[in-house]
Amino acid sequence: MAASCAVAVGAPALAADAGPGAPGIGDEYFPGYGNGGYDVGHYDVQLRYQPDEDRLTGTTTVVAEPTQDLTSFHLDFALPPSSVKVNGRDAEFTQDGTELQVTPQDVLQAGSTATFVVEYSAVPSEEDGGETSPWIRTGDGALAVGQPRISAWWFPGNDHPRDKATFDISVAVPDGTQVVSNGVNTDTSTIGDWTTWKWRTTEPTATYLAFMAVGDYDISTREGAFGQQSITAYSTGLGELDGPARASVERTPEILEFLSGLLGEYPVESQGGLVAAEGLSFALENQTRPTYSPAFFRSGANTGVVVHENAHQWFGDSVSLDQWRDIWLNEGFASYAEWLWSEHEGTGTAQELFDHYYAEYPPDHSFWTITPGDPGRENLFDEAVYDRGAMAVHALRNVIGADALRDVVRAWVHSKRNSNGSVGEFIDLAEQRTGRQLDRFFDAWLYTPAKPEPGPDTGIPV
Ligand code: ARG
Ligand code: ZN
């Protein structure tokens, strides 16, 4: 602090740089996502949900550490709050779309522990927050499952994978309805006509990977891999898809053993899966417990999707994206894990799958115009990110060798566990661990909008 700073004796020191926290965390594709000026450690989300009216009533406590002296800060939230308290005192707030700006009575000191308590009662499917609400209302309940964002429609937070936190999620629903979420089910108790389900995660979790499913589910707990419980849930409305869904998702423990053989220690504290009957058109790698659309099981058992979502527990959940541009680190590696599973199951080798895609798409096909290393926000989930992305991993194996790829991948997930990484950092690590200059390889596979040519630099046999 400057010597000339005039502060009355006994008054709290106010640093010269105290100011508002930024409304975004600095994501190139989504400048409004996340916020600046603080780091969340824990979310305590306490909800009551009435399916008939899609009415969500809640109190969320955010425990955060300011990283600068804050005169105001933002939370990402699409639902209108009824009150906001900061460190126990009422705070002023304004809301514009999903930006909730909060002005506490006192400046928040960098390095202190601050609590933000937000109370609300809303119908999430009716709140657009500037885009179509990603909240999914179903005939029997709701699904808070989405990517790249969903949390703003059920709790206020710092909604970006760069700020991960632990969660306590407690949801009261009419008796007879089930609630499934991340981690461990610490308690379920009924008072009157309402049953409260409590779920807890103890490993840092990105906001989009926190989920809840409310509805009629058949939930079972059994011994999973690594001495953990495996908790699976199947909608009671699955009909003829119930058999193939169970034949796939019940193999999760075996699949996690396979994946940990490739990638190292399973990074989270619980496991399982949830299959919804309606409302979901995709699967998502929700931390500890992925969620699946029933569509994946329409042609029978499908272990590929189970491998994919569980590979994300390492690539995406434990090691999270630095920003959404880095999506190849999630989808390329999760898709490549499916290829290795196929090889393990004897249904086609990784090289055969590579050759299939290489032959499938001629040079003038639009598949080659998307660059997995920077696909653009509208192409985050394009098949090129997945399939060209998996081809890139396989081609890297061809260039540096299977042992070196294994070494790079294991070093990556180990060194970045519970943290974040960018494609640039992955490339640096691959070059360090192999002692090789790999610019031509990565340029061809990740950054050039054209079909890579065969040759020693691209890992494609001539
Ligand atoms: N990460 C998910 C997966 O690869 C995809 C989610 C797609 N999201 C969406 N909103 N369509 O399984
Ligand atoms: Zn994926």
C-alpha cells in the first residue's frame, strides 16, 4: 500500500485497486461465461422441486475466496432471486440475462472467505436468460443436464470449467419421486409428503458437470470398481430399452477398470450412470455418474457410449478445459477410448477405425474443414471434433509410438488432476516427454482445414 494512503486508524484498509469483478472469466468463445474476481470452493444447493408446476425453490450458498478487493461481483444465474446476502448481510443486485451483479455492503477483501446466499423461486423452463432454457422438463420431473452450460438454470455460480468446486446438493421432491445427482447419496429422508435427497461430491467439479435428475427412477447400489459403490438409475419409463440400457450401463465398473489400466487411477469418488426415458438427446459425462439418452440403446446394448462418458471422468472432469476452444482434449480422447475398447473387445482395431474414417471422407468433404484444435463455438460438438479428434490421437500414436503416447497421456492426467489444461499445454507436454518437435503433426491434424496427407509427419501410412 502506498505510504500516502490516508486510512483512519481502525478502519479496514481499502486497496487502491478495489473494484468490480469482471462479468466473464475470459473465455474466447463465450465471453460472458464465468466471472472474474473470486474463486468458488464449495456450493451448498438446497432445493425443493414441484414437478407438476416445474416450480424450483431454492437457497444456494456459495463459499468463495475473492482474488481481488471486490466492490461488486457477478454470478451466472438465469432465475430471478428474491434475496441475496453476502457474509450474512443483505446485498443489492441487478440482473441482465444470466448476469446477476451483486453489490455487497462492504468491500470483499482479497484472500478472505466470503459467503453468497441466494434465495429464489422460479419456473426454470420459462427463464430464457438470453437463450433457450437448457433446463429439461419431463413428464415425471426434470433434468438439469447440459453442456456448455446448465447450472445458471438451477443454481447461481461461477459457470465455467476453470472454477471447479465441491458440491452438496439437497433436493426435496414429492414423496415417491426420486432425485439422482453427483457423488454419494448421504441421506434420504421423508417428512410429511416430501422426501429430501442429499448428494455430496468431494472432488472439485465443473459447474456444467453438476447435475440432478428428478423423476421416477429405479435406483440400485452395488459394489463397483476400486472398492467404491456403483449407483445406477433407470427411468421406469424405458420400456423395451430397459434391458439394453442395463446391459450397457451395468458394465460401468468393468469399463472403469479397463480405462484405469490405460489412463491411471480413477480420479473421482463414486461411479454409476443414469438413463432417462425422455428429454435427453445426448449423453453427458456428469462427474462420477454420466447421464444417457435412451436413444443410445435403441439398437441394443451399447458399451461404446459408456466407455466414452467414463473416459471423460479423466478427460474433461478431472482435467477440465481451460476454455471451450480446448474441446478436443475432451472429445478427441473420449472418442479414442472407444476405439481402444473396440480393439479390446475384438470388434475392430484402432487402426481399422482410423482407416475407415480416412477412407470415408474425401478431401473435399466438409468434415475436413473443421479444425479440432479451434473448431469455433458453433462446432463444439461437431463430429469432426469427435472423429477427426480421435484420428488425431491415433495418428499421434503412429508418430511417437504406443508406449510414448501412453506415457504422455498418463503424465497429462496425473499432472493436471483436479485442474485445467489447454491444447497448447498438451502439445508442449507431448514434445517434452518425447523430446520431439511435433509442430507439423499438430498443425496438420488440429489446425489445418484440410485432409492430412500421408507421410511420416502426419502418422498416416503412405
Ligand atoms: N460431452 C457430451 C458427450 O460427448 C456431448 C454433449 C452434447 N451437448 C449438447 N448440448 N448437445 O457425450
Ligand atoms: Zn464426449
